[in-house]
Amino acid sequence: MILVGGLIGFFIIIYSFKSIKNKISKRDMLCNISIIFEDGKIDINAIIDTGNFLKDPLTGNPVIIVEKEVLKNVIPVDILEDMEEVINGIREIEDKYISKIRLIPFSALGTENGLLLGIKPENFYINYQGKIVENKKVIVGIYNQKLSRNNKYNALIGLDIISNL
């Protein structure tokens, strides 16, 4: 009886995993986002990252990770090029950006106690599965490298951002 029960349980688990895997595809994990800053707007593809639980420590707002390269037209280049100096307080920044700059502590593989430079946008829109939602309470974390090898997405968003859809 134990052997038969174990075999039945095994097949139920295998079938369940295959069913879930077929329902969740990479296409379902992609969405379009629009980020509006004082100096312009960018429209990019993002992927939903189930491991992104980053929050702004001051406000508790969720953090979206965006590649530095796609932000060059909407954030001053001197902030982007001297991110380490801004994080360390060495670099002076324009007055209009001082209240928008955030330092986001994070831990990741290979980085135990890191700081990510963040900036508060004027507005944020997400288009996921045909629904468009506005969210003014997000922080854009600036990532210095590529997120995708094939450039299918340039940003990571957490599940908490799409939970309101």
C-alpha cells in the first residue's frame, strides 16, 4: 500500500509541475513599462522577477531595476557616469535631483552588502496582460550592467507591483 501510494503521489506531483510550467511561460513574465522623469519618458520591456523584494528604506516603495544605458536620455549623464561618487556623497548633484535620489541597500549573489543608486520618477505605468496601471510610488534602481543577453528586457520588476492589477 505504501509503495502504491508513493507512486500515485509521485505521478500527481510530476503532472502538477508540468501543468504549472505550461501555464507560465516567459511571454507571461514580460510586460511593458513607461517611466516618466522631468527630462523625458522611456518605454521599455521588463520582466517580472519573483526574487525582487527591494524597497526604498525611507518610504517602503518598491524598487524597479533598470539598466543604466536606457536611462541616459532621461537622467543627467553626470549622475549616471559618476554613480559611485553620488553613492559615496563625493559628487554634487543638481538641487532638483537631491530630493529624488535614494540609496537602496541590497544583497545578492556575490554582493553581500551593496548600495544601489535609485531615483524617484514623476510617474510610472505598467502594461501587463492588456491592463495599464499607473503607480507613482516606485523608485528606479539604476543597474550598471546588462540584464538580458538578448536584449528582450531592460528592467526587472517585483511581484508586488503587478499584484494590484
